[in-house]
Amino acid sequence: MEESRICVCGCGKKFECDINSKRKYYANGHQHKGKIVSQETRDKMSKSWKGRVPPNKGNKHTQKAKDKISKANKGRIVLQKTRDKLSKIHKGKIISQEIRDKISKANKGRLSPNKGKITSQKTKEKLSRKNKGKIISQEIRDKISKANKGKITSQKTKDKISKLKTKWTKEAIKIAFKSIPNIRRAEWGKFQKLGLIPDGNIIRKQFESFKNLEQITGKYFLPSKKRKGWGVGHNESFILDNYEKVIGKKIERQYVVILPDGRKKKLDGYILEDKQPIEVDEYAHKYRKIEDEIREEAILSVLECKPFIRIDEQQYMTNRQKTNLNNFKVESK
């Protein structure tokens, strides 16, 4: 027969136990609470365990056991008092080079648990909110500076950097800048990541400024003013004109759809005879996937048309010279 009791160690924890159980007065493990084990006893215990194989070595938790552990630890809050104790214990500890080498050897060849994982937009927003307004103290900055002082860059890394710099000569930069579509200055980074143009620092070294690059090539950046209200994307007309040639049908541009609540939405393109909406997704759309899905559902419920055809602007503009118009492909959701 079981009954509920309160631990007599003073923690106030309730526990269930049999009337005849040895755990009459203490919650599990609390009978040793507050006891101090001498160093001599610790050394004896350490010596007796050396060379023994742990009884659970090689055993794997079942999914049921994992779920139990997960459930038990969910919502668990570590008190500030406990955190301070742990912090105090570990402060000033120096890990020997021998142990560092062992840890390094044990981890060599292991794949990172996060490899291949894509951080969701929700997680990104959480991290952004958490880190906004954080100020790095001068003390931490000094620590980082001290840690990086004396670091030697390997010859292999130096060769990589050197190769990257010598690749972008003045002539190569001019040709690359002329070959990319018309962009705003702020959009330079996304084409640089694709390897189509060099880093901004290389431009400044070769031409002193972006203005000089514009004057020498005769090609200028689009104005940096933000569009107010509805607008057409930089390459939208070009892409839709090409798609129109491929299908041989007229595409209505900036087609207005009125939602039941009176709000107006515009489609980049709409083929009336096929009831086919078309959207040209610019770079920013990759951060607005949820909003795009909600918008698409609302429009589909009103028009009762085919699913959206979405054209990735960046992908198309990058490969337009390699792709024949007859092989032009778009993805339907």
C-alpha cells in the first residue's frame, strides 16, 4: 500500500512510497543531502572504480525512456543560487593540454549535429529578438582581443586569400559588373555570395570607391529610394516578357484582386484564359514565406484559379545567359 509523504530533509518535496519502504522519511537521494565526503574517501572510491567498465556502456535508451527523460526535464528551471554555485566551482579551472588533446582526438571525424539543418524563420526571429540591443562590454572585448593575439595564419589560408584577391583584376571586375543585372548598391552582397562579383573591400582597393567603378564602366546603380506602395520589381518586366514569348499567351500585369474584406492585392502577372497567376519572387521573398502562403491562400479563395507559378528572380537572372528560352522552367507550388 502506497502513501504520500513529505521529505524530512527540509526541501518540502512530496513523494509516494510503500508503507514498509526503506525510503520512509526521505525523497530519492535526499538521505545523503548535506553530508560531506572526505578527500580520503573520494580517493578510495576513485581507485576502486578505475579500470571498471560502466554497466550501461554500449546500452542505448529506448524511445520510451527518452520521452520520459524529456518530459521530466521540460520546464525545469535552474535557480540562480544553483547557477552561482556552479559558476563559482568552475571559475579559474584550467584544463591541461593532455585533456585538451584527448577531447580533440575523441571529437575528430565526428559530424556536427547541426550539419545540414536549416534554421527556421521562427527560430531566427527568436534569436534576433534575444540579441537585439545587446552591448558587448569592454572587458569581453579585451578578452577576445587577447585570445586572438599571436594567432598565426597558416600558409594554406594565406594562399587561398591571395588567390581570391588576384582573381579579381580591374578588367575582371569591369566585365563582372557589366554582366550582372541592374541592381541597387545594397544588393551587391547577394551577387557577391554567388561569386559573380568580388567583395566590396576589393572594389575599394582597385577603384577607391563604387562611384569610380560606375564612372569607368558607364553602368550605374539603381536609386536607393524605397518604392512607396505598389511597384514593379527591377527585373519583373524582363522575366515576364520572356515567359510571354515562351508560352505565346498574353500576361496581364499588376492584376488587381479584391478580397472579401475589401483589401486589394496585386498579382505580378495573370493569364486570363488559363486562370493562371504568376509571381516573380525577388530576394526578399525568401524571408517572407509564411506571409506569401497566407496571401496566396486568400487570393486563391477569391479567384478559384490554378496554383501560383513562382519564378525565382535571382536564379533566373543568374542563369539567363546559359538557359535557352524554350527550356525556361518555373516551379509551381
